Amino acid sequence: MALVPMRVLLDHAAENNYGVAAFNVNNMEQIQAIMAAAQETNSPVIVQASRGARSYTNDAYLRHLMLAAAELHPQLPIAMHQDHGNSPETCQSAIEQGFTSVMMDGSLSVDGKTPSTFEYNVEVTKKVVDMAHAKGVTVEGELGCLGGIEDGHGAGMTGAEALKHLTDPDQAAEFVAKTGVDALAVAIGTSHGAYKFTRKPTGDVLVMTVIERIHKKLPNTHLVMHGSSSVPQELLQIIREYGGEMKETYGVPVEEIQRGIKHGVRKINVDTDNRLAMTGAIRKVFATKKGEFDPRHYLGPARDAMKQVCIDRMVAFGQAGQAGKIKPKTCKEMVAFYTKGK
Ligand code: G3H
Ligand code: 13P
Ligand code: ZN
């Protein structure tokens, strides 16, 4: 099936009380892992690419890989999303590349690091909403700042600093009213990457009550959790066992994400868990089969390991079994939907 606007998937998820994982991709094996997991579990799919992923794949490889995914899995609805767009220009170029959804992350300035002002955020996000909705493309905005220093999409704040930049529920309501975004990423104490929490998080550092308060104010806005890898201890252990170095660290427990799903979270961003799974599998091959040099013999196990993480999340978030129930819409049909709302 042709790629569908992400809004179609999130609306269905909201009507049926589940969440959809959005997995980051950079290469063929990662796309194959997600699609195999979705095929096995009959799940709708959100694939997302960062700016780094787009330059790594030179856009064209990524575009054609996504077309291959749609061709090989005609019964699965798939949305292709720009993760952390840093400017309206980035979002526009994603739309030109066939993405059916874009994130304008105006919580940070164009450098993707410096926290911006509310006014700037509203201005750039509204600009993207006008441009994207005219083409039926979904828009995610972000209010509040994540912590994290690992990936260039974060203000580089420590956990304690990030806690001062949590999303304010009143401001969230104003932001959505002023911009018209379909989905809102919220800051609740998470950060990108493997090093999120130094202990299993409790409510003082992973502030799930912020989600509950925002959902009460914005019951019709799809909420998005970034930095939502769970950093499973068993994946860290495999990496350590086969020569890797991973310090003690904790992620966002799946039960907390399930709690978020009960309160309006419809999109859950997961990248790090898949990176950990692939790295562990590759390290294991290199450590146990020292003569191995056929990339298929380590990228294949890496793909299998990522597929298992995707299956686990698809089942846990409730999207498993839902793909066949979704009535797909085209971007053109979404244009009519947005025009009617005006
Ligand atoms: O937003 C963070 C994602 O994990 C993507 O990271 O910029 O290294 O591709 P990246
Ligand atoms: P993780 O680093 O927790 O996987 O978060 C990914 C993310 O939020 C991408 O936007
Ligand atoms: Zn993110």
C-alpha cells in the first residue's frame, strides 16, 4: 500500500486506546527488521528518519527502501516520518522526498541544541503546519526540552536541568491552539540515548503526571514520548559479555509507557534499544566466530535481534493485531480533512 499520513495511524490508535512505536532507521536491515516484526504481528508501522539518517542514506536510498517496504507489505499501513526537523526547510525537503509526516522541533533553535523561545517555536511550527497540511502531511511539534547529549537532538542538559524544562500543560494548550499540530511531543524527564537514568526511574525523575495533566487539557491531541527506549539490562549484558563497554544505566520502563498510553500517548520513539540489540548481536558474532567476514553473517543476526525488540514493543504498546483494521487514507484525502476543519 502507498505510504499513509501518520495522522491516520494515530487517530486509529486514539480511537482504540493503543500506542504506536516509531522506530528510527538508517539502513536496509533496520527497515527489514521493522517490517518483518510488523508482518508477524499485523501491526501498523511508523518508520522515522533523523536528519543524520537522511544524510547517511543520501535520501534517495532511504526513499527507495521505503518504497520497497510498501511494495513487499501491501496490507500494512506505513507512515514515513521526519524525526526532529530543525527548520521549515528540513520539513519541506522531507515532504518533497515523500515523507507522510514531519516533526518540526521548534523547542530548540535551528542548531538542534539551544533551547528556543515559545514565540519562535509557535512561529516555525505554524509555518510547517500550513505547508504540510496543504499537502495532507501530518505534523508533530515539541514543547519543553529533552535532556541528553549523545545525539545532537537535545539541549545537552543533565537530568536535573532537563527537569526544569518539562512541558507546561497550560502552555501546551496555547501551543496547540496557535499552531494546529496533529501531535505534540512532551518533555517529561526523558533524554535520548542509552544514559537516561542512573537508577530505575521513579516519579521525581520520570514525571508521568505531566502527561496526565496535558491529556486532560488536550484530550484530542496525540501525545508523543521521545527518548522512550527501555534500555533492557539483558541487551546491555550481551554487549558487555562480548567485549563492549556499557556503564550502568536505566531507560523508560515499558509499564510507564503503557501508563502513558492510557493518558493520550499515541507515538513512542524508540531508537537506542534497536541500536543496543544490533550491536550486541554483531559483537557476539565477532567474538565467537573470529574468522567471520561475510557481512550477511553479522548483519543478519543484528536484523533478527532488532526484529525481536520491535515485536516486543509492538505487542506491549497494543499496536499488534491492528493493521488490518485501519482504513487507509491518502494525503489527498487528508487535505480535504484539514480544509474542512478551517
Ligand atoms: O532523535 C534521536 C534519534 O535517536 C536519532 O539519532 O541523529 O543519531 O540519527 P541520530
Ligand atoms: P531513544 O534514544 O530513547 O531510543 O529515543 C529515540 C527518539 O526519541 C528519537 O526521536
Ligand atoms: Zn527524539
